[in-house]
Amino acid sequence: MKPLGVRSVKPRAPRAKPIDREGQEQAALMTEIRLKRPDVHELIYHVPNGGHRVKAVAAKLKAQGVKAGIPDLVLPMARGGYFGLYIEFKATVEPAPVSVSQRDCLRRLNEQGYLAIVCRGHFDAMEQLRAYLMLPATVAA
């Protein structure tokens, strides 16, 4: 018989930390851009909207303007009649699906004259970036 108030607790097997494949691939993309296209690297930036946060921090960031669905990368270089490029980046291995909020945001950005796309992995993103940069510069009238 167990003494009152004492519970037996089964030891849990330690969970493996999840691997951030998307983050790793996006970092590889940024390294390649830095090495091959320093002019682009100067302007392209990551919007850190994702990730798990403590509720208080998440609420603070939301109050400051963080919004669900905003694409991961932004390149404010106007090409081909577009005002700039937005990339929603997904990993090639175990890619997360494109959420409804992401799909809606991409649509709204495209409606406003940006090229907003989904790229599956580092190589796809680099090819899409190369194709975008080959377009003629958009000239403001």
C-alpha cells in the first residue's frame, strides 16, 4: 500500500527536439544569396512571424503588428512591372502545408502589384529569385 499523497510517476522517454528543416534551408538560401548576389542580400529580409512563443510575448508582438500569413522573405526590388517579391518559404523535406492565412495574404499581395509566391526549398527559391531578377527593372512613372 502507498502512503497517502504519494503517486508513482512513470519516467518519460525524452522527446527528440524537432528539427527546423525550413529554417535550415532558408539559412542556406540566404548564404547562397549573400555569396552570389550581394546586391540582393543587401535588400532581402526575413519576416520572423512564425515560431512558438510564450503567450505574453505573442500578444505583445500581435499588438505591435505581427500578422498571421505574412510571407517569410521580402525583396523590395521592383522587376517586371511588380513592386517587389514576397516568398512564402517551405522546406523540401516534410514541408508544412500553405495555411489559409498564408494563401489569403499571397493573394492580397498579388492584387496590390507584388509578386507573391510559394517556394519549396532552397533550390526552388533560388531559381524563382533568379527568374525574377532577370525581369526588367520596373520604372516609376
